[in-house]
Amino acid sequence: MKTNNSILHLTVGEPVAATLSRASAAMKAAKQGKAVPPYFGVGFDDVGELFSIFTPKRWELIGALREGGAMTVAELARQLKRDYKNVYSDCERLIEWMALEKDENGLVFAPYSEIVVDMKLPDRRAA
């Protein structure tokens, strides 16, 4: 389980080399006995892919869980005034993408204090 001040990084268009560099630096620091802060991140090829997963309704769902704490999907659906089946489906999808978790009692919760969205723009072509 993540700490209350964990950050989920959603990155669009980050080159693989940047991801590998971050992992390499963390491994070197760990080998040297240095504390390595945890990094939770999900990468997307393009903004459309990000928006297909993190829809406005799902952002609202994450916000409700941050405010209300862990709850059943049924409680969440009532609070959001949405159909249970749709909320259940949204929760399952967000669990797949690391934005939500379930506790040992089956309650869903948003484990991150922040979700940072970072969109890398393509390199500019030489004129």
C-alpha cells in the first residue's frame, strides 16, 4: 500500500530512454545504499490514450474517493448518483491503471495524494 503522500505520474509521449534513465539512476542509488523515493508512473503514447482511460467521470470518481475515503462500489455509485454497473466498470479500469486500489475488505480507495499529468511535446523539426 502506498503512503498518503504518494504521487502517481501520468506521462504522455515520454521517450523510452527517459524512463530507462530514471530506472538506472534509481538502481545505482540503491546499490550505493542511498534511499530511493518510490516512483509510481504510467506512460501513454498519446493524449487520446490517456483521455480514453482518465475520462471526466473517472476523474470525478477519483475525487469522490479522495474526499470520502475508502468505500464500497455501491456507496460510491450512490454518492455520485450513477449506475452501479458503470461505476464498478470504471473502478476496475482505474485499478488496472494504478489509479485506484482495493483494501483487504474489498473497499475501493484512491491511494495517491496527487496525480500529476505530464505531456511531452514532440521535438521541433529543424527549419
